[in-house]
Amino acid sequence: MTTSTEPKGGGVVEASPPGNASTVRAGRRRRKTNVLAYLLAGPILLYEAVFVLYPIVQGVRLSMTDASLGSSDSTFVGARNYDRLFHDPDFYGDLRNTLTYALAVVVIAVGVGLGTALLVNRRFRGRGVVRGLLMAPWAFPEIATVLIFIWIMNPTFGVINVIDNVVPGLDTSGGWLTSSPLSMVSVVLISTWKTFPFYSIVILASLQAVPEDLNEAARVDGANVWRRFRHVTLPSIRPTLILLSLLAFIFAFKQFSLIWLTTGGGPGRDTETLVVAIYNNAFKFYDYSYGATIGVASLVVTLLVTVAIMAVQRRYQEDSDR
């Protein structure tokens, strides 16, 4: 409904409905909010474009050239480096090492993180101190961690050699870091010790969000500890576990410093992962184009695994929503 007013000079002027003014003000507020959102996200998008997208594009471009230390000018060679990659047995060995290492770290680190989170989630005296000490491995610098474990795993006086007297048939005379398959086992154990506190703290936060009423109802119904964990706790924290598994795989897949500082990819190529192979080809053999090719291949593998894990998470989410 419109209203009319008579101005001093005469005539009738129609006034705008009250709703139109509020709509205009709401539209202005939305535009201001959108502008503010773009301004806040701008630095992040710029960072991603400069330090993530641009290097990826340059890596793909470099993988299609013949750039090396001996060549003054690189030329376009198309998919020749990828043909070399697909026929390179060392690449498949490095891929196998990478997947073995990454999957082992995911299973053990997330599993240990879940176990410790369940323990420190209980009420006991000194729980705060234990939670603080739990983060110590995560806070240690990687170089200090490597130096400590090199001493622990020393084949002559390392304290870990007492396992020889406990585990029958175990021969560590070749050294934990210098013999196969102990070298891969050692690298996985070091990585697990370094990373599990992060997963433990995240899982602990998820455990504290589980409704206590559900556990009490299950306890009243006679469910034991295992059944309460399986049917109450685990479904509640499953999205967190899937997300942590994805993060753990990505972190392990791109791990370089721990592997390089402990074994250097040896003995032989037993612990050489794709990241170590990229470094060796690009900065040891100065074959930049082939190093970039391995980098592109590792990126594709990471994306495929990420899509698979996200599909599993989506399926569980759909099942829980039904």
C-alpha cells in the first residue's frame, strides 16, 4: 500500500513502501559483507596462487622439457619423460616404498594416537601433566629427533639392541638403519613417534564431544567396554579418524627430512621414497626435468588417494544420515 504526501509547492508525491528501504539496506550490508570476505580471503588466495599453483604449473611445464645441468637451454620434449618414467623399474620400487611407508605410518600413528587418546580421556590424578608431556615428541625439532634415534639405534651401544634378547630369531647385527628390512621398520617407528601426539590430541578433542548420555545408556543396558567403544564411541569419532588418516597419509607421502637424515634412502634404495627420488634426480644427478616428472607423478598419486579417502568418508556420512 502506498501513501501520498502533499509538498509545499503543491502536487502529490508517492512515497516508497517501507519494505523497499529495508531491502535496499539489507542488500548494501550483504555487498559490504561480500567485499570484506574477499578482502580477508585475498591474501590466502594470493599465497596459494604464488606458492602452490604456480610451482605446480612450473613443475608440469618442466617435466615436458629436457632441462638438466649440462643443457644451457631446455627444449620441449612432450611426454618423453613420462614414457621414461613408466618404463623405469626404480620408479615402481620408489612408489612401493612410499606407499608401504605411508600406509604403515597411517595405521600405526593414528592407531597409537587413538589408544593414547582413550587413555588420557579417563580421569586420573596428573592427567593434565600427562597430556602436556604427550605433546613433547611433536614439539621436538626433526633434527634433534633424528640425532636421538641414531644414538638409540646404534648397532654397537644402542639401547634398542636389548630387543635381541627379547624377540627370538631377531638379528640386528647389520644395524637398524643400515640393513633391510630393519631400515624401513626403523624409519616408520621414528615417524610414528614424532607424529602420533598430534593425532592423539585431535582424537582426544573428538572424544570429549561424544555425548556421555549415550555411554551411560549403553552401560545401563549391560554393554561392556568393547561394545561401548564399537557402537557408541567409534561411530561418533569416525569422521575425525578418516580425516586424520587422510592428513597422516599426505604428511607421510611428502616426508623428506626424517628419511633423508636417518637413512638417506638406503641401504641401497630400500627406504628411497618418491620425495627422496625427486631430490636425488634434481639435485644429485642434476636431471631437473625427470625430477619434475616424478614430482608430477607423486602429486597424481596423492590426489587419487585423497579422492578415495574422501569417497569413503562421504559413504559413511550418507549411511549415518539414513
